[in-house]
Amino acid sequence: MQAGRFKQWALGLAAMALSTGALAQSADPQRWQLNMGRGVTATSQNAYEAHMFVLWVCVVIGVIVFGAMAVAMVKFRKSKGAVAAQFSHNTTAEVIWTIVPIIILVVMAVPATAKLIAMYDVRDSEMTVKVTGYQWMWAYEYIGEDVSFTSRMDRESDRLRQNRATTRAELDAHPAYLLDVDNELVLPVDTKVRFVVTADDVIHSWWVPALGWKQDAIPGLVNEAWTEIREPGVYRGQCAELCGKDHAFMPIVVRAVPRDEFDTWLAARKADSAPQDPSVIDEEGSGTAPRGVDPDMIEDAAEGEEPALQTGTAPAAATPAA
């Protein structure tokens, strides 16, 4: 048992020492990940670079300070006859430890400020997506494209979480348990996408770690953000604001695809959402039924037969003959 624990600690320390390596650089957070991930956008890369810069500055400062403390405690200890100096202050030392931290802070603040300004610059965006938070789902609208839909946790995850008889094997067979949705947000890669984020009921927060930012969704307010995904893939996130009893069940799934594949998907979405005219019948006497209408009724109408009424469906009002 102790050997196993020692091995686990050793692996953990080794991972910490190699925290800039590949173990922590996947787009989505991983178990035992100790360092910040790089993500797949310019924003996430800027955040990672700023984080690593500050981390190494802190490491250097820590080595100098604790190294000096160790030398002083060992070399100038009382057992070796060292006698403490008697003085009230040292002007030179005070000037140094005041000026040096100021220089360090300025060196860190200048690039961080530039990257922070770029993070909020939504100009020159090629497309806009409106994100609306609800209890407990998300609504997406591609502005100017007449495409919108809601996205909520997939039905299988919902069934598994509510079934008290769910076994561990069933959960293992569903690797994206509680993290999958019925409708993914599809975005093109290498495209600057502007987000406008709001909410309809309470405060939510739209967060996908791989994108490198999160934005509060507040009723009555519209917040902005942008992203430009560099690598195709599926990136998952969640609501990051406590928004009610089902807050934990508001997953987000972003699927990034090449631009031509996105254009094809968008065209198909437009066709699906376009209203269908039941009077349009093809050459074979059949047509596409609108939602809620039985296709057999339209086929009967095309053949000149009186359509059979569905059970529970009220008959249409009679139309006077011309």
C-alpha cells in the first residue's frame, strides 16, 4: 500500500516538473492535469503564454528568495557563532526591493494588457452567433442565416442519471455521460466568430475551456466575445454559473469543422428549417409533409381521395364550394 502511494506521489511530482509537456496540453481538461491547457484558439494560446510567463517569473523569484533564506539559515546560524547585526534599516536595500518588483510588474502587465484588449476586439468578425441561456439548456441562432435551435443534455444521459438502477457498466458504455447534447453548435475553423451572449431567465455562463474564455449570460444584457478555432474537433464545456437545481446538467458541445463542411451543414439546416408547402406535390404524386402532418394524408389528397383523419385529430372546417 505504501509503495503504491509513494509511486503515485512520484508520478504526481514528475508530472508537475514536466507540466509544460504534452500531458497537460490537450484541448479539454484531463484527469490529473496540473498545468493550464493550450486550447485551440488564439485567445487560449495567449492566456497560456501569459500564464507560463508569470509562472516562470514566480519560479525564479522563489528560487532566489528561498535560496537566500537557506544560505542564511545554514551559514549564519547561532551554533556557528554568528552574531546578528544591529541596524534599524538599509536605504539601499529598501530602494532595490521597491524598484525591482515595480519593474517586474510592468514587464508582466504590458503584454498581458495587450492580449486582454485583443480578447475583447470583435471587429472584422466573419459571422455572429447568438447564445441564450435558459433553465436548463442553450439556444443558438446564426445571425443573418435564419438558422436557430436549442441544445440540451442528450436523452441517454438524462435517462441514466434519473434511473436509480443504472449500473457502472452502463455509465462506462456512455463515455460522454452528462457532457453530450442533442444538438451541437457547429462552427467553421479558421474563421473569426463573434458571440453575443444573453439569458432569458437567470444568470448563466457559457464556458468551453478549449476556447480560452467564458462569458456571463445575463437577462437584459448582451455580452460579446469572439473565437477563431484553429483545429477541427469536438470541444465540450458547461454552464459555469450556479443557475438552479439542474445547473450541473447544462453541457455545451462545439464541433469545429472545415469551412466547406460547415457550409454544407448550414445549407442542410436551412433546408430543414424552411417551411414546407403541402400543396407542392412531386411527379409521383407524393410530397414532403410539414411537421405535425401525416404524409399519408397528403398522398391521399394528391390522388383525389378524402384523407383519413388521424385518431385524436379534429376535422378541418368545411370549405364552401365556389
